[in-house]
Amino acid sequence: MARPAPYDDRATTRPEDQMATTVITRSGAGLGPPLPEKTPRPRQRGRGARRRALVGALYAAPNAAMVGLFFVTPLVLVIWMSLHRWPLLGAPTFNAPENYTDIADNDLIRDAIWFTVRYTIWMTVLLFAVAFGMALLVQHRRRGVGFFRTAFFMPMAVGFASASLLFLGLLSDEIGPVNDILSRLGLIDGYVSWTSGSSGSALGSAIVLVLWRFAGFNMLILLTGLQAIPNEVYEAARLDGANRWQVLRRITLPLMRPTIALVLTMMTTGSLLAFDQFWILTRGGPDNSTTSLVMVIYREAFIRFDLGSAAGISVALLAVLVVFNVIQLGVLRRRSQ
């Protein structure tokens, strides 16, 4: 009599049950989790990355075109002009590096450099002190703060050339009301020529104009940095018994170093590139005592019609600005770390 065949459970197991058993066995044996059912192909991932890069390039293309057209192209042209003798009328001739070596031999440029540096120091210190004081004054919300914030910022709405003409009329010794007001108050005796009488009064007039015009703008930037400091830090300092000077020196100034770095960079750059206030108010006088570097560039280009010399001074000034800003930002960032 034939013996019955042994029972084989694999013959009755469904394919999906056998697959689940294999998965459980692999996980239990320490072989790791099962492979995903569908894995993205490398070709598909590469196509997605290239598509995102293309979309990003298309978004950045208009800005890149504007920068190339209005910054890179003029910069290359100015550098090329600085290597040539380039009259306003006539063909340019290569004369490098004569335009750069002539800078040291020009007495007007040396006087303009000294005046620009002196003006930059005075302007940066005074403008930062006034703007930071105004920001501290309107830092906290209370009655009337909104009015003062608006009033401090309003001069920024006036164009700089228009503001210079306004001050020229106010300080005029013929039609300006400033001399009459100061004479009635007994502060001056007679009429004073504020814009052309002496180098000190001319420089002071320009400084007052810039303070009135730009203090509110820098106040707004510093106020943004002040309001970014958490109130919990000030409350903890008060609980520890810190006075106002200690809070300012130990908390406010260290936490505002990035904002201060931005403001100081803008102030120094704007002062080194000063032109409107001196060209309109003082015309560089008296005796070229208020002639800035940018005024020298203007005279070389549009009075002497030597575009190559003006381009050489411009490139040298640009190099000084780049080096100065890199050093200034590096020092301030190193201190904030």
C-alpha cells in the first residue's frame, strides 16, 4: 500500500503571503528594512535639479542684466578710460600710467584729499551721534513719539539738491533770514557770509545741511536695530541693578554692532563722495578750501575736458573706498564675535 505524500505548506501559500513572510524574515534576521517599492531614478533627480536651476536663473536674469548694464559696463569703461588720454573731443591715446602718477603731482588733489578726510571724520562722528541720540529718544512708545519719528524723517523727503538750494537761500547774506534772526538775538554783529566768508563757516554750513537732511534716515535704521533687541534682556539687566549707562554700554551697543557697522559704512562712503552740498553752497570756496575729491573729478571732466584724468581719480577713489569698507566691516564683525 502506497504511503501518502507529506503535507507541503508552501504549495498552499499564496504569493502575497509568501512575500510578507519574506519581508518579516528579513527584518527579524537583522537584514534591515525592506527596500522601497519605487525608488526615484538618478536621471529623474538630475532633471528636477536642472529644472530648478534654470527657473532660478530665469528669475535672476533681469537683475543680472541691470547690474551688468548699469554697473559692470560703466566700471570697465572707466578703467579703460583711465589708461588713456581721453579728451572730450578727439581720439583717445594710450598713456598708462600717466593718469595715476599725475595724481600725486596735483596740488589741488592733495588739498582735496585732506579736506575730504577731515570732512568725513567730522561728519561721521556728528551724524552718528545725532542719529543715535534721536533713535534713543523715540525708541519706546509713548505719547507724541509717532509725531517726532515722522518729523525727524521728513527732511529725507526733500531732494538733496533742493535742500542745498534751500540752505543757500536761508544762509544768504542778502535775502536770507538767518542773519536777521541771529542779529536780533544778539548772537552775531552785522552780517556774516556763511557760505563764502571763511573755510570754517563754509564747512559748518555744509555739515548743518547734511545733519538736517540725513539724520532722520540714519535714525530710522538705528531705531530698527534698537527695536530688534528683546525687552527681556533689558528687564534682566534692571533686575541685576544696572543703570542706564551700563545698559547702553554692555547691552545696547554690543547687540547693535551689525546695524552700527551698516550705518557707519554708509556715512563714511557718503562723506567721501560728497559733492552736492559743496558745489551748490560753497562752489569749493573760499580759495578751494571746501573742494572735495568728487568736485575735482567734475572739474577734470567737464571744465578741463580731460576724461582720462577724471577716470584715473575715480578708479583710485573707488579702490580706497573698497579697501576702507572691507577693513571697517572686518573690524566690526570681529568685535561682535
